[in-house]
Amino acid sequence: MDTKGFKTIGRKEVEEVPWGMYVWEIVEDGQAQVLGDGEGNVMNVFCLKNDRRAIQAITDAARSYGFPEGRAVWWSGKRPIDDEQLEEQEARAKFGLIPDPLDYGAITDEIKTRKAYE
């Protein structure tokens, strides 16, 4: 299907939860990249949206690591997890459960689906 010429208008992103994390985004060679350590760990601050102290903290950290150019970008509903939590989420997925017990959107979708088929 060719969608050339079609534009989505009036679309608005709805955030399901007030928490998430700010990450530091830099632009290199015209490509936006999230600052990380090369092992998949990104520089982030877990907080509520528009938390000025968290934004300042990630800005200061990025500058101290030599990345003054860039900006704090909000990832709604995301949170950092450690290796133990990752293993737990993988086990939950294998059992057919929602991997993240704090995934509000997936939980509400599951409740709607159950009600539809009861």
C-alpha cells in the first residue's frame, strides 16, 4: 500500500503513567543517539515528568562526561531495571504473564480482553 501524500493530523500521544526517565540525547553525524556505555546501559534519571532537579542532574552528568551538547529526552513509562529484575521479567514472559508487573498499559489491556471473552 502506498501511503505517499497521506499525513496523520490531530494525533496526540497519551501518557498512561506520570513516571518515566530522562535520557541524554546527542546528535552525531546527523543521527540522534542516546548516550550510553556501549553495553546497552543508557545514561538516565528515573523520575516524574518535568522534574527540574532530575533534568539538571542528567544535564550536569552529561557535561561532566564531556557531552555538553545534547538534550534531556523524556521516555514515558520506562524505568531502569537491574539484572535480577530482567531475569524475573524473562521468567514471567515464559509463563505467559505480563513481563513487567508495573506495565500499566499491558495490565489494563489484559483486563479489557478478559472482560470481552467472559
